[in-house]
Amino acid sequence: MSRAATRLLGRQALFGWLNFALALPSIYLLLGLPLVMRQHGWSGTDIGLFQLAGLPALFKFLLALPVERWRFAGGHYRGWAVLLCLSLAATLVLIGRQELLGSRGLLFLLALCAGVLATWADIPVNALAIKLLPESERMRAGAIRSAALFLAAIAGGGLMLLVHARWGWQAPFLLMAAALLLGAALLPLLGEAALAPPAASPGTAPGDGWRGYFEQPGARLWTFLLLLSFPFVGACWLYLKPLLLDQGMSAERVAWLAGVGGGVVGALASVASARLIRVIGAARAMPLFTGFALLALAGLTTAVWLDAGAFGLVVGAALIAAAMGAISALVFGLMMFFTRQQRQAADYGLQASLFVVSRLAVPVLAGVALDRLGYTGMLLGLTLAMLGVAGLALGSRRTLAQVTEQEGGRLGAMEADGRCP
């Protein structure tokens, strides 16, 4: 393996680790810890209100502004990433100093602080990845990030609970802080050379600010795909555990099938999809992956409608997990293409906020459909919505092909000029 290939592999591994370490605290606090809260007498309302600690993810576009504006000498995004990772680690240590289940207000405030810092740190980490990784590595980076989030869901929603049960309140928070400290210690090893603005013809270059993001070629069509490609299959996954429970499966079996098994399938699908995208290209992968999600939703809908039993539900759940992994890998990879030079943090933050808005809104509508129409009606609605998304993706092939090819050509010219790190 050449020195350049080894360096790229090391960067991909570090960014994957950082995405895992940054996602883990939020998943544990919002998805894992409620089980412990319930055991200590928290009401459903208390646990529901505690979920508001996850709201900072909606405001990434605002948190990106100071990251873009104030620069560290010798390493712009790298400096921000180190500072915020260390701050988050310190907050986790503070939460873990003593059990706070009896101090609900204080626990919420500290969890909210951790949510802000985790959301904020995600911006320079991924902006740095966009800046340092060449175009040929972006889809692989998206797949690694997607796999890291699935693994964080397994660890935060399951393994950390086992650590808590065995070693007490403090242990999970110390482990999560240690993971962040390891990533922060390795970040200074990355070089971050300043990039000169790319040359452009007068009147054709996107402007500054958020308006300039939408002026990029294909950005408006991509924004619709960003908003719509994931949330319908994601909403199905959210309600999958209640569905399996209501179909007669035990809680332990549901946890293993949907929690652990689904996370593993999603992570593997993320990695496999990156290889496929490199062969067929992102423009062809978008209709292919959304079409696969459509088939997965239709299959699960049919299994519920026909009362196909445990085997049919397990197959349907596996297909949904695989579709989630493939689409999230593609979306995270394409987000890197729609960022401007010297504006990586701002453009990434805007896209991440849009992604979160739709990911939170669709499950609310799906829940209303579930209450009124039952599981079959809800799943049928999600399937029909995904049919529209697949049609939009099919019509986006030419635009996505032009954007990815132009980006590759521009980066190739920069490498020839010696302006790429």
C-alpha cells in the first residue's frame, strides 16, 4: 500500500471514529437512558420532555456561522473540532460525577449542553473531512459515517446500558469521554492547508451566504432529495419496534432483532453501498437506492397486511435496515459535493439542519396516520410517499451526474495546481 493510500485510510478511520464518538452521547442520553429513567420512576411525560435536549440538531445552520467566521491559526476546522470535542468530553465527565436521576432539571440542562456541543462539534469535523478528502473518497466517507451512526446506535442504545448495569452511573460517561479524547488527540496529526478560492467566470459563481448555496448548479433539486429521500424509510424504522411488539414478539427479541440486528445490517449495507456507488456512480445509485427503499416498504406493508408471521416481519425489518444504510451513505456522500470552497462548514450545517427537520417531521405525521389508520394504513402511506421520491430520484440522474463530474474535474485541476492537501 502506497503512502498516500495509507494516509487516506488513516483519515477515513479517524473521521469514522469521530462521527461514532460524537453520536454516541446523544444516542445514550436520548434513546438508552430513558430505560433507566423509567426504572427510577420517571413518567412518560418526563421522559418525553427530556427528548427536547435533542433540539440543538435543528440549529446546525446557526452553529456553523461562528465556525466559518472565526478561524484558528494553523488549522481552521481542526482547531474548532479539537476545542469542541474536549468541551463535550468535559461535560460528559461532569454528568458522570454523580447520579443525577433525582435531579431532573440539572440532568436536562447538562444533557442539553452535551447536545449543543455534540451538534456543534459535528460541523467542523465533517467540514474538515470535506476539505481534506478528495472527490474519489467522498462516497466512502459517507458510507463510513453512516456505518458509524448505526454502530453508535447499537452501542448507545444497548451496550452502554449493559455497562451502566454492571459498573454504575459513571462508567458509560467516562467511556464516552475517553472515546472523544482519543479522537481529539489524533486530530492534530491531520494537516489542514488553506485552500485558495477556485477560479470562476464573472456572474456564474455562487454568492456568499445561504443564498449562494442554493445558487450552486443542481442545489435546489438536491435539496428536495435531501429532504425526502430518507425520512419515510426512517419513520418506518422508528415505528418498527412497536409494530413487532404488537405482533406478539417479546421485548427482548425485538431488542435483538431491531436494535442489534438492524444496526448491524444497516452498517454492512452502508459499507457495501459505497462499493456499488463507486462502480455505477451517484447519479444511478440515487434512483436505485430509493427504488430499493420503495420495495422494502412495500414488502413490509404486504407482510403486515397478509399477517405473514414472524419470518415475514423479520425479512421486512432487514430490508428496511438495509435500505436505511444504503440511502444514508449516499446522502452523506452527496452532501460533500454541495459545499463551496471556504464555506464547507456553513453549507454542511445548512444541509444537516434540513435533513434533521424532515427526519423529525415525517414521524409525527406517520404517528397520526398510525393512530387513525393502523399499521397497514401508515405503512401504505409511507410506501406511496416513497414512490414519489423514487420518481423524483429517477428524474435527477442527469443533474447529479453533471454535479459530481464537474466537482471531480475541479478537484483534479486543484490537485494539479498543488492546492489540494
